[in-house]
Amino acid sequence: MEDAVRTIPARMLGAVVVGWLAWGGAWAQDPGATGYETPGPIDAARFIPAAMMRGPHHRVEPSATHDGFTITYTIRSDYGTYEVTGTEMAMERIVEIGAIAKLKEVKTGEEFGKALARTGGDKLKAAGSTIMNPFRAIANVPKGASRFFGRMGEGMKGERSQYEGKAYKNILGESSARKRLAMELGVNPYSTNEQLQSEMESVAWVYAGVGLGVNLGLTVGTSGIAGIAVTATSLNSDIKKVLSESTPEDLRIINRKKLIALKVDEELREKFLRHPWYSPWHETLITDALATVGVDPAQFLAVAIAAEDEADAYYFQRIAQLIAYHHRTISPIVAIAANSQLVTTLDQRGQFTIPIHLDYCIWTARTEGRAKQVVAVLKEGLYKSASFETTGRVSPRLVSEMKNCGIEVREGLLDVAGAPESPAAR
């Protein structure tokens, strides 16, 4: 069986995906149907760690909105209200709120005042005021637009992403000051949180002016868990080192080399590397995952470049990491196929897998339709078994129904540090 599986081309797997999408679309949720679980309000504390539900500068509304797959949270803070879709993104925003508070505190401290005086104080702040927060202008750019200019060399080949402060970097040189701040605070240096970027940049000016050796007292915890751990708990130490020490241009050189080694054609490769909604971290984590698997990633990338916002970019990052996880820990992947936003894989054992990044999946008419289509695929005899794999959680009902269909369910993969246990396990 394994020898036969190795010969199945990705296009054959892709044909199954196309048929599955067309067939499964007929199972749209029927409002009058019975016997299904119903999306709606859901308890946020089931998914957000207890330590993060409330803090000195924020609180998460106890009731969140669930659409059957993803959860939207309301986070009220001293700095405004955030409506965040996605559990992991919500946890990152909570950490960022703590970081904003810490940065504001640091700016009132004696050491910061001395450092500010050494850099020219108000003169420096005035000089930077027109370019300090490029994210504010970026926020109004239409989705998918690419309006960034690179620096000489590698920057001219790979346009800057929606997450890179081009004006800030052009003045300060490399982003080492801001990156150090981000790492000490446990936040993503490419976060799209305007308030966080503004606070980091105002402090980074001082760091850059007096030298990175100055200690402004930032190395403290900002919340229940470290922000970087929210999306990087499954990363090995080598890739964490690369992310923390490399410039965006360095990362693009590394990523380009890996994609060339995977024989990705130039046009597709550059569309991905220049995509405005993929930060250098998104690109690096996706490329690293695809390189780990080592099979043709063209169909995956062709779908990934359709990302229209940050949530899409993060979705494809986690899908790539799920595929790499299966490859490393379950069975080697021999083919990847994709259509629309649905990605599927085939492993060496002949298992057909649907990796999905979501928060909480329940049993609905749509998921039943998908399950029936997988059963039909299995009956064709091309695949030995099937599985549904997710970063998030699934309901006990869905596990039971999938099992009845002969589909294995693996949930909570790439788990986030400090997250509550699976609701399905309760």
C-alpha cells in the first residue's frame, strides 16, 4: 500500500478536494434542521486561560460569539476595546495590552528620562513625529494592496509587508531596537496593534539614540503567559533564534532559498514573499514548515496568496505548521493539495487528512456533509483512512459522529501554553 501511495500525484489529491468542496457545499446549514449543534454565544473562559481573563489593564467579556468554527472575543482595556476573532489572536492582544502598560510605565521612569535627555529629548521626538507610526496610515490601505518600498539590495526584491514600519526603519537603520523591545516584552515585533507599535517606537527612538546596552527595566512578565509563546510553543530553538536575530531582509533571503530548493516557480514564490499580509515571521514559519515536509508546496502557496487580511495569513501559517506536525510525528506527508481555503494532505500510510485551523468545531449540517464526502472518498479505494486535524477543539458530539463515519479526529495540536483543556475532554 505504501509503495502505491507514493505514486499518487498531488493533482489526483487535488481533484478529490475540488469534488469535496462542490459536493459538500450542498450541506448548507438548514435553519429548520434538528439534531445538530447550534452556533451562538459561548463561554470565553472555556478557551482563554483563567489568568488572562482579567488583568490590571483589561478584562475579557465572559460571553463570546461562536459561528461553529471560530470565536470572536471582546476585550475591554484601559486603551480601548478590541474585537478579536480567534483564540490565539485574542491571547496575543491580551499580552500586548500588558506590554503597552509596561511601556507607558517605563516612559515615566528616571532612567528613561535620563536616556531621553541624552538623545536630544523633545528635538528627537519632534523629528520623529511625522514618521513614527507608519501603521496608522497603513490601516487605511485596501486589503491585498502592496504599497511598500524596500531598501537597497534584498529589500528591492521583496517588498515590505503590511507589518513593517518602513519609515521608522529608514531613519533608524535596522529594527534591532524595536525588536529587542518586542522580545523583552514577549510580543510579536510585527504586530498590527497600532497602540503597541506607537509605544514601542517611542521607546525604540531612545534605545537607538543611547545604545542597545542601556537597561530601561523592561524584562518583566506582562501577563499570564509570554506573548511569543502564544504562537511559538511548538517551534524548535533554531527557528526561534533565526526569528529573533534576523532582519526582514535576512529572513526573505533564507525563505527564498528554501522555496527554490522545493522547486517553487519564481512567479509563485515572489507573489508569496512580496505578499502584503504575510509578515516576515508568517513567511518564515510557513516556509520552514513546508521545507520540513519537503514535498511540492505549489498548491498550498497558490491558495495562501489569496489571503486578504491578517487572519487569513495566520490561518495559513497554522495550516502549514499542522502539516509539518503530521509529517514529523504521525506519518511522512507525500502530497499536498488545495482548493479555495481548503488544504488536504496524503501521508505515506495512505491517510487522507484535512488540517484546519479553528477555535471550536461543532456538529452541524455542513460538518455532516463534509464527513459524508470523506466516507465517499474512502469507498473509492484510493485512501486507506481519513483524519480531521485541528489546532483548536471539537465538541464531543463531533468526535462521536466522525468516529461513526470512520474518521479519526485529532484536536488541540500545536497547543498553546496555558490554554484550558479541551472542551471535548470535559
